[in-house]
Amino acid sequence: MQSFAVKTIGAIAAIGLMTLGSLAFAQDDAFDLSVPKPEAGAGADEFADLECGTEMISGSGPGFTADRDEAETVAIENWMEKAAKVFPDTELDFDLAKDSNLSCAVQGLYSKCFADGIPCKSKAE
């Protein structure tokens, strides 16, 4: 028969493990950039003056970095390089991309970001 102290310690340990398990999957909403841009639900009129590619392009940096702003910038720059292959003679802007999304994976103090979107350019007049 186990003593009361051993049962209590076991119960406290079990609660602690459950709490740690739930924290391992918790996400800090302050750093979640995976939500669509606010103007993203504006509808088809938003892209009426744009010519868009047919495929989603994804860009990211080479690895995790301590500077989140740098990770975002590198992801967008990588996306721009890939989008330039779709529209080679046009200056592109990530803000014009259809279904664009900028999200970051966080590991401790380090971030790796991903820029996704369908490249678009202004229609020729």
C-alpha cells in the first residue's frame, strides 16, 4: 500500500506533465503572422486591374535567425526572386500578390519566415 505522500507526489507530477504537454503546443498569438491581410477578403474587384500568375509561390530564408524582421525580409526577397521568373520584365510587389501570406515559425528566440502568394502585376494598358 502506498503512503499518502507518495500518492500526492504522483498526482502533482501527473498534473505537471499534463500542463507541460499543453504548453508545448501553445502558440503565442502576438507573433502569429499566418492570418490573412485585413484587405484580403475584398473580393475579385481587388484584382480586376492585375494580371496574376497561375501558381502559388513560396519563399523563405536559409534557416532560423535571431532577428525576426530580417527573417521576414529574407522570405519576401526570396519570394520576389522566384516571382521574377513568372513576370521577368516587371517590378513586382509582394503586397500585390494574390492570396499572400507571411508566416513565421518560432523556435525559442529564433524565427524562420515564409512568404506565400500568387504573383500579380498591373495589366498593360
